[in-house]
Amino acid sequence: MDLFSHSWAALRAAVADLPDADFGRPSGCAGWLVQDLICHLVIDAQDVLITLVTLTDDQPTADASTYWELLTEPPSGDDPLDALIPRLAAAYGEPRWLKFHLDDVGSAAGRAAQLADPAQHVTTQDKILTTGDYLSAYVLEWTLHHLDLIAHLPTAAPGPPALTLSAARSALERIAGYAFPVSFTDTDVLLVGTGRRPPSAAESAQLGDTAAGLPLTLA
């Protein structure tokens, strides 16, 4: 629960500090500008709010790791929601309105998470999880998107906190079913492991046979 709040607050602060000129730059999500990614975060925050009040007494069918599904191929961009995101982002017109909406909805999602009972069961995407597991799954989401946000900025911007980078690495390794080489930094594991950048020749050698199973495309 604390890691959710920590990672979400850091990501929202990074967005709040972005100059307007950076909204039109590419993000680390293929095909999306920074403004598109931020629009996606608004929808993510709405999903968190919806899920936290979609309670059930049924038993969990997933946890923080099995919440994620591994796709055999990267998304094609043909998904209607994926195609809608750039149009929604452009409709805001000015970066300040997109910032305002993320701060408004994002703050509410953060407060709702702090007030939630971690043992309560919630349902989303045809899965049932404890609230604690659901919010834990989002630590990986927030951390990856924080890296996406700053991927192509012209000046250095604060990255995800070290604590959440470490937690996201551990989450990705649980999903993968193996540990990445200890020589890889947490950021390297997240970027290479999810295909956000290709491994170098040296990294491929260290990965060995596991390199053939990369990238891990999460959905």
C-alpha cells in the first residue's frame, strides 16, 4: 500500500513539473507522445477509483503477479482504447488542462488507496484480488510509466524512486519466473525485460537462454 502511494506520488510530481514543450515529445510507449501517456494515466487513475469500489465477497482468483498476463506479441495499436488515447490527449488543447485533470483524478485515486482496506476483495478485468494485491500490481505500472515519461526528455528529469524501482524489478522477476543478472540495474531490468530498449551484446550474453523469451509484454 505504501509503495503504491510512493510510486504514484512520484509519477504525478514528475508530470506536474514537465514544461509544456515536453508534452509533444515521444514517450517510452511506442507510438505515444508524452501527452498521450499522461492521458493514459488519467484513465488508469479512473480505473483505480472504479476498482476500489467494486467490492465482492468472492474469493481471489489472482494476486499481484497473476494480475498481469504475458502477451505473445506486442500490442498492434489496433485496440480501440489505444487508438482513442491520442485523440483524447489532443482534445485537451493545452498541457495545463491535462495536468489539472491528472492532478484532480490522480489525487482522488491516491486518497482512495490510502483509505482502502487491503484485505477487502475487489474485482476488475474478470479477476478478483485483495485490494492490497491490486494496488501492489500498480507499483509496476506506475514505475514503468515513470520511465516512459522521461525516456526522451531533452534534460534530466527525476526518475522513479529507488524503492519502487526495486519493488518493480522484483515484481517483473516473479512474473517472468526467473531472476535477471545481478549486474543489471533495476532500471535496466525493467527497460530490457519489457522491451523498452534492446539488450546490448554484453547483456544478451549475460541473459543467456532467457534472452530468447524477451521482451515480456504485459497486459
